[in-house]
Amino acid sequence: MTLLRFCILFPLVALSAPARSNPRQAQAVQNSTEAQPAPVSPAGAMTVYVSDFDLDVVHHKPSQKPAPRTSPPPSSRRTSVSPTGARRRSAPASASDTDPSDTATEETPADRANALVNAVSENIIRALTQAGYDARRLPAGASLPQQGVRIRGVFAEVDETNRARRLLVGGEPVSPNMILFVGVNNLTRPAQPLYELADPPANNPGHGPVITVTSYAPAERFEVSRDPSDDELQKIATKIAADFTALVNVNRLSVAQ
């Protein structure tokens, strides 16, 4: 796998010379400057974009839910007798007295997919920010910047024949785990794909299309449970940020701010 090669551009800071009329003061300013050099972040204040990872979703038709129960009509309300013997009519049923199952909404595959994508993107953004980067999220469908570095990925799963397929949320899982393929690319050449669809794609209604990870950009593979915990996602995000920093340091990967 070939790694992208970039050069780190550090801004040059010009320091003005002190006035000649006061040489002692000028010497003191110079010594103070030498004693307290400006800190330089290893990340170089780099802006890193994180695209929402790719996946597929099964779109089910909404299930027919029974009509919610209503309170009985006024004529059917029961009357009771108070301890004093006076008749009193019972209060109408409030909304809190209804069956919770009548108002509960069923979680759809699209809901689960959105939650998974959001959790992964947010954890990666948080890990990159803690590492000193200016991390920004690129939602699906957002226009790409003209320059910069982007972290992208795809959710995948392994089928019965050990082929990698794009994850289909709501489909027929074969393994209890899923796979994250994560790659880095230079936005000056956004046409470089992280993966390609197999030809033929071996369509299957219970799975996503077969994919092949390309060698155009650095990529990593992570295995995670289908219902990952917060701790599991945090560990993966921290590893992604650490490996990205190592890639920056080795290849002098950067973008002009």
C-alpha cells in the first residue's frame, strides 16, 4: 500500500528588531524571547475533515399500529359514593393513564444506522481534537473542501464465503461483529476511492454489495461488535487518531491553512 506524500508547511513568524536607542533593553527582549520559544503543536494546527462512514440500510414499510385507546365517553363514566354519601363522578382518564405501548415508536433500521454513524464520527472528532487537530465533520452529501486531509471509512461485514460486503443495517447478519475500513486521503485528489464495488457486485437482498479496499490511500481495518459500546468506540477512535499522527510524522503529511 502506497502512502500519500505531503510536506508540512510551517508559518514563518517575523520578529521585529528592537530599537537601537536602548541596547540594554534590546538585549533583555532578545534573552526573554530565547528563553520562552513559541510552542509548536506536533499536528501543526492541521485541519482534518471526518466524513460520515458509508453503509446501507434496509427500508421497511412502517408497521401498522393499533389505534390508540381513548378515554370512555362521559355517559359511561362511573360514579362513586364518597364517605359522606354524596355521589361523585370519576375524573376523565389523563394521557399518563394510557398504555405506553400505544405511543411508543418502533426503532427503524434507519434510526439505528444514523445512531451508529453519528457515534463513530463524534468519537473520531473528539479523539482528533484531543490530539491537537482542528477536526471538522463532513456529513453525507456535503461538498468537499478544495484542499485538506480527510478521514473516511466504510462499515462492512463478512458474508458466508468470507467476502467483505458493505454493511446492511436491518439485513441478515452472518457474524456478530462488523468491520470498519478507515482511510486517509488528500482532498486535492478526491477521486481516489477507499474501496470499489466488486464486478459483478454479487447482489443479495440480505447483504450489501461486495467491496474491495483499494491501495490508493492508507487504510486500516478494525473489528467491532454490531452493537458497540461507548468504550469500544472510544478505543477505536483513539487508535485512529494515534495512527493518523504517526502517518503525519512519518510522511510529513499536511495542508496549507
